[in-house]
Amino acid sequence: MGKNGREVANIRVELKVGDQHLEATTDSDGAAVFPDAKGARAVSFEVRVYSVRAGPFEVSPSDRASARKGSAFLTFSTAPSARWRLGSPIKQRVFTPPGGTNILPAKIALRSAMNPHEHITHSAEETMALGRKLAPTLKAARMVILRGDLGTGKTTLVKGIAEGLHAASQDDVTSPTFTLIHEYRGPEVNLFHVDLYRIDTPRELDTLGLDELFAEPGNLVLLEWGEKFPRFEKERDVEICLERQGDQERKIVVKRK
């Protein structure tokens, strides 16, 4: 298992250095060990990771071997950015002493870069699917803050949550940016999607009647921009943070009290 309980064994890792292609399979600790890459005169290398499971993974370096004439060793970045999706290449530098032509045995150690409440989606469809998966876990909640910049997919996630609660189809869920509140009634839970982007003062907030919604049994209120008001940060049951990782990729973290 990885450091956060994710399986990291039996993952195929491909190492390309110079004109050589090497493959290895990770052991139970997530380590892939490669033999010498003889005669490689390269200044960079490329790693690809393959698995049927979802990424991402982060790379950890093995103990760095001492450089000596006629040999070289691989160096790995351990910065938080040293993560990649499965099958995506990561290129790093190779240290080669003067006259060096060989690569010492290299060990690449994979560790899960995700915690149990962190999810990576790669499309709007995957974000909606995550919403459907999360929906049953939100039934008992009263207030959920959806935190994220404009365009990170908050409404897209709500589409999936609404479907998961059988309150609305994804096509019926739209952003409440101008109407401020959208209501979707389900057999067990009534879903209220609220956008506070244009609400700036407590007086404006009071006109929405949110306290009545919070007090009604069976209501689930999803608040976009709820973090603007400290009381909601204190009273919320769940916070879901969406962060843009690329054009389509999103990191979604679920925080519960």
C-alpha cells in the first residue's frame, strides 16, 4: 500500500534513457528497480507509469549512489510538482561525470500522491460521476460549501450530486449565478444550489432566507462562495474544494468536520 493506503504494487514502470528502454514492475513497497543501462550517453531520462488504477503518483529517490568515473546516476525531483498521471511522461536530468557512459542501478519508488478524500478528474463527465458517487455520503449533511475559482466545475459537480440524489437530471441543473438559488426536489433529499458570488453584505444575505432552508429537515444546501461569510465556514458540515490542474483536470478535496 502507498502512504495513504492506495495500492502501489504490480505497477509497470518504463524507463527510457538515451536509446534504451527498460521496464520493471513495482514491488509491495512501490519500488521499481532497474539494472544497469550500459552505454547510455544521455543527459535526461523519461519515466512512464502504467496501471489500471487511477493516478497520480509521486516519485521518491533511492539513496543516491556516489558518482565515479565511467558511471552516472539518476536524480529525481521530490517537489510537490513531481507527480504525473498514468502513462504521462516525466523527464528529469541525469548526472554524468566527465567520460561517464553508464547508468548505475536505479530504483524508482512510487507513493500514492492522493489522500482518501482527494480525487482527480480529467473531464466534466468524470466530475459529474464523482458527484454521483459523493451524493449518498452527503444525505445527512445540512450545509456544504463548494470552494473554487470561477470555471473550476462547481456546477458540474452539482449536476452529479443532483443525479445521485435523484433530485434532477444533469441537463436540468444550471448555475444559479443570477437567480442565486436553484431548488431540486428528490424522494429523500431536497437540494438547494446557492451562489453567493454577488452577495457581499450580511443584509443582502438575510434576504435569501437561508436560515429557513438550513432548519428544514431533509434539505441539503450547497453553497458556492460560502467561504465569504465566516459563519458558514464555522457551521458547514462539509467543504468541497475544486482546483484547476489543467485544461480539463481538476483536483477535488472533500473535507468533513
